[in-house]
Amino acid sequence: MKTIYYPEKSNWGSLCIRPEIDKTNLEDAVKDIIDRVKTEKDKAVYYFFEKFDGLTSGSLKVSQDEIRQSIVQVPDDIKDAINIAKANIEDFHSSQLIKEPVTETVKGVKCWRKSVPIQKVGLYIPGGSAPLFSTVLMLGIPAKLAGCVEIILCTPAGKDGKVNPLILYTAHLIGITEIFRIGGAQAIAAMAYGTESIPKVYKIFGPGNQYVTKAKELVQQDGISIDMPAGPSEVLIIADESANPEFVAADLLSQAEHGPDSQVIMLTDNQTLIEKVKKEIEKQIQLLPRKEIALQALKNSMLILFTSLDDCVSFSNSYAPEHLIINSLYATLLSGKITNAGSVFLGNYSCESAGDYATGTNHTLPTNGFAKSYSGVSTDSFLKKISFQEVNQEGIKNLGPTIELMAEAESLYGHKNAVSLRLKSLRNV
């Protein structure tokens, strides 16, 4: 990790730039995949199924029998843990379902909004070396709570052609049955445009590698809605002299093991803490099975010393981290000054892993600085808001002259006439 001492504010912008990954030919490769799936549908999906996964046959849709088998394959203690996380996520996301009141803006004019579920949504769940069954909970639960009618789940199969039992069990637990063994950009394209086997959806959710991320970006340009722009995972920690160096190092490494392009940062006003955290990282990283991945991520990562905690907060707001840990005696006070972050963790015991799995908050969050303008996934992400207004006779009399004046000022006389005719009709009533 780089250690940076008292950076000038004029240099903060360059420090906030995320590490670049090699994107040579990435867009062309993903465009080719999308175009083939768009035109050839299942034929293209099976072509990429063989090319990337080494599989030549088998149904794209996971059978009910395979889903049932997953139930007995998952150990009981893991089932118990998933159930605890499920209950907490349901509690937190249920609280977001708020019915808005009817507002009478002018006597005789009533306005309100109704939340309507997005009818068809697609969830992408990464598989491979880290099958993210927790993401099934984070996306599937709010989709179910919102009332989405059709929920499609795509996830890559292993070399044996089977989907990880943890993913299948978790999907079954929350009631998702439309599951397809397909990963990568081809999965995003299939959900965006539909194939003979995989239904077209209206909005696509979920994290993934650079191919998945680029595919989501490209289908969005074609009018398909996505949850948010995404990039490699990241954590930023603000820590003071009260922080436990062992905990801080563990939190940095827990995020570094996500991938070689992840970035982890610690900000502090205490130089001694930097040295202690360095030693802990050197010690703890030796014990990680994903040590080589974490080491690569640490090359892109930083320990930065500032003169004050206020400067730490200001830098954090400029960086806009996906995950922000405030490990300080003044965590609550400092949290009030946070304006840009995906999810915030307060205090010595609020590790980022807790939010990843089981506190109840969502772990699908904006990365790469998009926390300046995007929120993480919530129940609202699966809803659309329709506004309504009802204007009675008294309302058009009260508001009509205002509308007429505004319409005429914009030279939209048809708009004015729609009001004027109604007002005229009421003069004879």
C-alpha cells in the first residue's frame, strides 16, 4: 500500500481516481456478444455456453428437481445463518414501503403518487470462485417485497454444468423459481432482449466482472434500465487513535480479497496508527486463502495521513466510497458530515462484512464515485412512482387562470384553450 502524508487539497482529485483496469477491446468484445444474442437468441447463448463454460448441452433453465436437491446439499448451520440474514433484510426493506398521503395543493385540486412494482426484473448473481448467494437475498427480497410479478435470475454454472447449491437454496427460500444457468455479458444481453428460453425484463440488477458491467452499460444505452453503474468493490476507513489496528487491517483486507482491481483506503490523523495497521496487514494477509488477489488490490490502495478528522471527512466526501467505515470515538458526530457514501458503518465493531451479509441493509451499492449521485439498491429500486391528480369544478376555477397565463406566456394556446373551455362551461352553471 502507498503511504501518503498530508496531501495538498489540490491533489485530492488525482488521489480519488480509481485504478484503471485493462479495457483493451473490452467494448468491442461485449458488443459482439450482445449483438449475437440479440439476433440469434438461444443459438448464441449456447455458443457462448460452450465457448466460456466448456458445456455443450443441457437446459438453460434450472429444473425444479435440481432446486429441490439443493435443499439437502446445504448444511443446516448455513441454512440457519441464511434465515437470520433473510429476516433482518426483510425487516429493514419492509420499512421502506411507505404509502404517500394525498395532498390538496389548492382547494379542489388533489395530487398523490402510487408505488407500482416493475413487472419484470432480472437479477444477475456472480458465481465462479465466490458464488454470491448473499446477493440473492439482497436483490430477491426487495423485489419480492415490492411485488414484482416476474423475477428472472441468471447465474453461471460450474464446469459440471450445475449451479452452486447455495445460490439455488437461497433463491428457493425467497420464492424465486425462474433460474437460468448463464453468466457473463451473454446473460445481461439475454435478459435485456429475451431469447426463446429466457424472458425479456424491464430492469436488470446485480454486480459482475468488467464484461457484465460493460454489458449493463451498453444495454442501458439501448433503453433497458439498470440498477446503477458499477465497478470494482471498495472501502474507505476513517480511523483515529481509538481505533483497533487489528480491526482496521482486517476490514481493509476483507475488501481487498474481492478482486485484484478492488481498492481500499484508510484516512487518519494519527501517524502511529498507520504503522500499526501496516504491521497487522502484513501479519493477517499471510492467513488469507485469497492472499494473491488481496496483494494485487493493495498495490492500488492507500494509507493517507491528514492533519484533522475534518479533513478526513472532506476527502471521503470527494472520494464518495462504496463502503465507508468511521472507526472513531466521534463516529456519530462525523457521520452527520457525510454527504457521499454508499453505506456507512459506525464504530469499532461495525465491520463492513456485517452489512455485506446480515445487518439488514443492502450491499448492492454505487462504486467508482457514483455515490455522489446514486443510492444503493432498496425496495424503491423495484418500484416506479405514478403521479395522479384530480381537479374538480372548484379546483379548475381556482387554478384555471394561473394555467391560462402560463400557457399563453409559452405561446401554447392549445394548452390554454383546454382550460378556457372548462372555465367557460362553468360560468353557465
